[in-house]
Amino acid sequence: MSIAERLRSRGLSPKKRFGQNFLVDVSASRAIAEAATTPPGGTVLEIGPGLGALTRPLLERAAKIVAIERDRDLVPLLSAELEAPIAEGRVSILEADALAVDWAAELVGPRPHVLAGNLPYQITGALLERATGLADRIDRAVFMVQAEVADRLVAPPGSKTYGALTVFVQAAFDVKRLLTVRGGAFYPRPDVDSAVVVLAPHRPARAVETDAFREAVRSAFGARRKTLRNAWRGLYGWSKDDLEARAREAGISLDVRGETLAVEDFARIAAMKG
């Protein structure tokens, strides 16, 4: 029975407010599961399992899965389908908003500890922020995201897609694009393609995301067309002369735009705040 038929049999349909686009491509599901569980074993926190398209191949390889599903109408369907592994203690399903759950508290079980999921488009940024905050406690994250977001996550300095999100994520993770997934792999079919990205934590992180680091990054990209001399005007309450001196000490030219700076450049200017 197809996903569309399973939903209709329960009088349900995809909910736009939840950004529901169910993955129906078995090969894509298996590729994500393999990337999340290589080597086999470990504990996977799955975000948005839906009707279990990814959960099932994960079960073939992971020791334990904690699945967070926001849609109360889907939880009974998924629970019934996964009744046996739930009874065995291999799967637990939380009916909750993933952004309201303490991910670290749920990742209790054998390592590696992995985050995985087909992320809803409208909250992708917030979920990536949560993952970045846990980089020092997890071993890997494997996410399906909008292709445009994947482009930003892997972008190098100086490229058109390099931005604040790039810097924040690359400060914590080495990001690899695993595969592109076309719109036809989903029900309902979205207007855009998606991509699977694998995030491997840097040990240690390339930069610590302090308030000063965030301010430097956001100021630089908030005025993307301006040089740093203008974009960073008033940064940390510094005078023009202070900014010149600190930038010189950090080895940063104020005549360039923020999109040319590497993660470490932002870290050095942030460290100057003291």
C-alpha cells in the first residue's frame, strides 16, 4: 500500500503546516540509513519519522532509535507498524515538536550517537542550529534538506552561496553532500529538489560559537554588499580606530566583504573582544 493510500485509509492527508513531504524513494532511504549507521549499531535520534520510510532501514542497522514525531495523527500508525521493535526496546516514539525536545537527554544508548531525518523545510535552520549546539556530544548527523540549503552548507568562502549559516555549521562540522534527491522521490511532490548532507563534528571545533562570534558573523553578512570596514562599524562598541587596530592584529583586511572570510577569520576577530 502506498503512502497516499495509507493516509487516505485513515482519512488523512499531508499537512502543509508541518511541511510534510513523505520520502517514498526506497534507495534514498537506504542511503541515508547507511550513512547514519556506518559502522552498524549505535543510537539514532530521528527527526520527523512520518510513516517510517527512514525508520525501517535504520532498524536494520541501528541498535536503538528514538523517533520524534510532531503529528499526533501519524504516531498511532507508526507505533502499530513498529510494535515489535518498540516492545523489544529498540525503538521509542516521542510525540513532540523536535525543537521542544532535549536531544542530548534522549541520546542515551550505545555509540555512535547520530542525528538523522528528513528535515521540514520551514524549520531547517532552527534544527541545524540545534544540531550545531550538540556537535561536541554526537558522532554524526545525516539530514535531508532542501538542495539550496545543501549548497549553502558546503559552500567555500567567496562563493555566492557562502553565508552566515555556512559559517555557523562549518565551525562545528565537516559537511559533505552525499546525494541529490529529486522532487519525485516524495509524496506530495515538492517544487524543489532535496539533498542529503553528512555532518561530521570537528574535533576540536574550528571555532567556538560565542556571542562575539555570532555578532561578527551576522554583522558581516547582514550587510553583504558592504566591505567589512562598513559592515563592522560599531562592532563590539569599538571606535573606527579600534576596529582598524583589532582587524590588523587579527590579519583581516577591512577592504574585503565578509563572504571572503574563513571560519577561523571570524573566530580571530571575535577573540579580540576579550
